[in-house]
Amino acid sequence: MINQYTLDRFEGYYAVLVEKGNEQNELMVLKERLIAFAKAGDTLAIDFDSIGNLRHVEIIAKEKISPEEPEKELEGL
């Protein structure tokens, strides 16, 4: 299942992600998984495996973020 998060900030060893559409839901992941390619403010598409580990992460281009655009078009950027 692919979810969208905004990379809010880096805090110590962690990156703090805020879920799009549910801004009260924060997720902390190891900074080393994201710091090489993502920066604060980026919107990320994250695919989790069956036990909640990050399987795949990609940055969603800002011009691709719109509510009327089907989510399937965001895959493979």
C-alpha cells in the first residue's frame, strides 16, 4: 500500500514524516533511509511491506500533487 507523507524535519537519527490528509499522524523513520535524496518539505510516496517496514520510497514531483490526479499515475516517478 502506497501512502503519501511530507518530510517535515530531521531530528537526531530520525526523519519525521507527516501523513498527507492526516497531518496529526507522524511517522519516524531512520534518517539514513532518506537523507541521501530527500529534504524537508518533500512529498514522498512510501510503500510499506506487510510488517510495516519501508519497502520503497520516492519523491513526488510538486507538479504531480493534485487531488484530481489518480494515485496510480504517481507510481514510477
